[in-house]
Amino acid sequence: MGNNLSKYIMEAMENLNQMSTEWECPRVGWFKLNTDGGVDVNFENATVSGLIRCSNGNWVLGYGWNMGVHLILDAKLQAIIDGMNMAWDIGMCHLIVDR
């Protein structure tokens, strides 16, 4: 299970890095949360992932996990909630939530 999760996180990070051509840095002192949630239609398995970057675009933290059987909307919303909670837990109060 852990190996599959690691593989999923790496794939999610690669996908987010591919989007970086469109990604704009937040202003100094701010952070940006990018999230994703998806459902494998064959197995009805939902996963969430996300990462937070600082104003110079460097990775600050990332996360990803398997939710089990859920709707796509559940996964997308949970990805945002998880990212916001993690940011709050480490004292990040200037956060922009991006796609």
C-alpha cells in the first residue's frame, strides 16, 4: 500500500510540475496551495493530493492519500480541506488556494 501511495504522490507532483508553465507565484510572504482529487472509475477509488509552494515557487509541503470509495466532488473538496488544515497547522495564514 505504501509503495502505491508513493507512486501516486510522485505522479501527482509530476502533473502539478507540468502545470507550472501556467502557474504564477504568489507575492512575497504568501503561499499557494494546488490540489487535485480524482476517482478511478474502474475501482471507484478516490485519491487526493496537493502541494504548497512559497513566493519563489519552491515546494514547501505536499500530501496525498487514498480515500476509498467516494464521489469526485468529495475528493476535490477533501484535497482543499486537507491542504488548508496542513497550512494552518504549521502557521501559514497567507494562503492562496489555486486549482
